[in-house]
Amino acid sequence: MPQNMSISVNGQSQVPPGFRFHPTEEELLQYYLRKKVSYEKIDLDVIRDVDLNKLEPWDIQEKCKIGSTPQNDWYFFSHKDKKYPTGTRTNRATAAGFWKATGRDKMIHGNSRRIGMRKTLVFYKGRAPHGQKSDWIMHEYRLDDNTTDTNNVSNAMGEATQEEGWVVCRIFKKKNYHKTLDSPMSSSLTISETGTSQWFSSNDEGTLEQILGPEHVGKTCKEEDEANNSKRFLRPIETGVNNGLIERCMKLPNLECPNSMITSQTCYQQIHHDQMLRENDAANIVTNQMFSGDPNPDYHPETSFNDWAALDRLVASQLNGQTETSKLLSSSFSDPSMAITALCSPCDGDDAQHIQLLQPQSSSSSSNRPYHTTQDYNNEFDLWSFSRSSADQLCQMLQYDRPTL
Amino acid sequence: MADNNVNLPPGFRFYPTDEELVVHFLHRKAALLPCNPDVIPDLDLYPYDPWELDGKALAEGNQWYFFSRRTQNRVTGNGYWKPLGGDEPVTTSASKRVGLKKYYMFYTGEPPAGIKTNWIMQEYRLSDTASSSRSSKRKGHPKTDYSKWVVCRVYERDDDDDGTELSCLDEVFLSLDDLDEINFPN
């Protein structure tokens, strides 16, 4: 067999047919970035250097082509420079927009050792703070040699020292969440009847069915597919998604909104109520999955572990219609009576139930009664305090007649 | 099998498109042209169970590739492949139809009482028009010889995610970012 395939990427010759650059996170960090920071030569010029301030995502797409085959993601090295000489923030603005970090950094493990961190950034068109969110996502990987402790490390710590130097990045256009699988492969996934009826009988009977319409009950969708299929989380580039999930949830700070418990309840009820009308199939499926998966109402942390994936989906789907939610909140802000109405909405129980299921660690007696509906608002706040600042804003919005924030 | 005899740096994997499988690999195989790289083995005479493919077929991640020939009944040592649905066309980026793709699901036991598994096979064959026009030029060669070759991709059913989705938690964070940008009425 001839072995004379000289492959130079980004240039004349090509990667042999059928082959794609799909590195694992470990390969990116341990092979490519490690060589980069130690000035070792990398065999092929697979990963190029990119000045993030000079190139827009769609330009990077051009510059970081590998061969001539279609790509879903693009890789490059970037040198992070401080935004201000004295500060710790990185300047990631381009001519057309800026990259904004989102969420918390994720630890990357290799051989059960922590080898680096991954930051997720989103590209916004325009200028902060009025940028318009795009579908372009960047995963920025940095080496992390200093910390040998493989767990219990606060991500925020040491952030300042990580803001300079070489990183390796992967950009891609985010897929949208709400799509159904039309392939014949998904046809075997259906909702079990028991789960559905449990869900309905535990609530206002038939209400959801009315909202959803019968065609939504039993609908197969991607959420459920993934909920059923925890293997997805073993895919190379996402390995370890579950690792920190529970830990991260447990570490959440409490919501600091002391003087407005009822108000913030109200506003979240409003969100849910609103979302119920559109996102309900996802919620339904997830709930169904949980109940049918474990008919025993007692909570087993082990068995419920897979359900975290599903719940994660649920939360994401509940929040996905943010634009509408924002509008709605704005309108409820100008009309306080709407918020009151929402508090009395028939969906109260449903929401509390979702949220309770998100908290399997709370070993209170209420865990044994999944249909109990009223006493778990604190758990809800735990969840929503993911975005403490956002929640504070919401509370303030509903409380005060403030024209600006 | 991760090393496919192709001298590529870490991170390169065999993820062919349907078009590449048909045009580059299957077409060349059927036309008795050398495949370069010659990475997909010919398992025509070996009806392996899907879980036996590791170490024999070309493996990449949880997918296995091999050449075979079309048969009416794909029976293996412990089960059989049952067709799922009809043929899907394989087209080039220029919308030219070059082949057909057919799905099979693996059942253990004997038909029709076999037990369904999660193993799926995609069988690619050259489209009839392409093969017949070619074979007509090659008089004396039975046209079946040309069109019987297939290339198969076997995998255990999994998500078709290609990594361009965010993790669920990241989606939550991303959505919450929007709350920072609520417009206030004046």
C-alpha cells in the first residue's frame, strides 16, 4: 500500500478522503496546545494561529479550513492578551462584534487527571452591552498545570492568572434545540402511557392535554431520544459532561432576594406559565421519562443520575424562549395585575414538581412524595440562582417602577 | 484499529461523508481501481455478527466500515440483518445521484422471531444508472459484478450528534445571559 500521501493542510495537498480533524479535548490539550506552548514543531500546520480581534467567526471559518471537505467546526490557536494593562479581562472584540464568556469553565480530564479548562464563549454582533447574540460558539481550552487537585477546585479561583497566554479554540455554529428526529431510527421511541397518565392525573386533569393538543402527547422528539440515551455523554469531545453537573448544582449560591420572595416566585411562575404553552412537550416528555423510568417514588441517586441529562434538557428548553419571556416580563412589569394572575395559574403545581425533581440531593421527606406540590420553592430558588444577578434584576423589575437598571 | 495505516497527526479520524464513501471508496473498489488510502477491508465472505467486527473491519469511534457484496439475506452466526425502510439516494454536492443507501437493523436469533438489537447497518451501493451505463461499455462483463459491491457502516445506535451542540448546562447559562439584556419600558 502506498504511503506517499504527503499531507499539508491549508495548502496544496490534502488530507486523504474520508478523514476529518476531530480531535478529542485531550488531544487538543495534551498534544497540540502543549506543543504550542513549548514551541515544539507540530507536524502539520493543522491548527493555525488566529488573532481573535482581527477575524470574525465567519472569517475564521475560511482561514481554518482543513483540506477541502465540509467542516462543522474549526480549530485555531489564539494568544490571549489583556484588555487593559492593569486588568485581568481579555479583549475579544472584533470589528463586527465581540465574544462573551458564558457559564462556568469546565474541567477537562485526561487519564483521570485534570489537564485543563474549557471556557465557552458566544459571539455577539454589535457592541456591548447591546450586542445581538449569534449562533457562533467558541470553546477555548487552556492548559492547567498548576492545579493537581482533581476536584473541589473553585473555577473562579486562579481565573486571573489564566487570562494570558496561548489557548486552543474550537468554533462552531450551534445547532438549535427544538427539532424532531424524522429518521426511521427514532420511530421506536415513544412515550409510555403510564407515565403520561401519571403526569396528568397528578395535576389539573386534562389541562395540559388541552393546552398541548392530543397530537403532542406521544410525540417523539430529540429531548426524549437523548434522555433515553445517556451514551451521548460518552462522546469524545463531551466526555465528562455529567461529572461536574451535580456538584455544580449543589454549589450554587442561594438566591439573594430576601425582601421579595413572593414577587420573584411570581415572576418565575409567569415564565413557566408562558413557557408551558409552547415548550410543554419537552417538559412533558422529560417528566414522563422520569416517572416511567422509576415507578418507585423513593429517590435513588444512582438510578436518577441519568435523568439529570433529561432535566438539563428540560431547563434548557424551558429557558430557550427567552426573547418571549423577556417581552412578557416587560409587559408584566407595566401591568402588575398580570403577575398576580400568574401566581394563581394552574401551573403552579407543575413547576414545583419539576423543580423538586431537580433536587434529588435534598433528602427532606418531601423527596419521597414526588407529587407534593407546594413546599419546594426554595429548591426552585436554588436552581434559579444559576443566574443570581439576573434573578435580582427580575425581582427588582417587578418590585420597583424603575425606568433603567 | 485506530491507526488506519495513514500517517496523520493525532485528531484525524475516519469520518467519511456518504459521497466520499460511494465515490471514492465504493466506486474504486467496484471498478477494481486501487483505493488510496486502502483502509476499508473486504469482509465479503465473512458474515460476522456486528460485535465481532472490531479488529476486522475498519473501526473509528463506534463505527465500523467494510466492503461486502449484496445478498438477499444477510445472515450471520447469531442473527440476521433486517431491512429498515427503503433506499435513500446518495448525491454529490453537485446534486448528482451516485448511489443508494439502505438501513438494516440487526436481530439475534432466527427470522422471523429474532430479537431486535441496537445495531444498525448502512449499506451503500452504486446507483443502478451509474453501474449499468458503465457495465454496458464493458461488454462481456456481467453487470452484476460491478453493481454487487457495497460498502457498509455498522454502529450501535447512538446520537448523531457531531459536537456542534452545547452541553445542556451551557444552554441554560446561555439562555440566562439574555436576562441581562431585558429592555425596560420607559
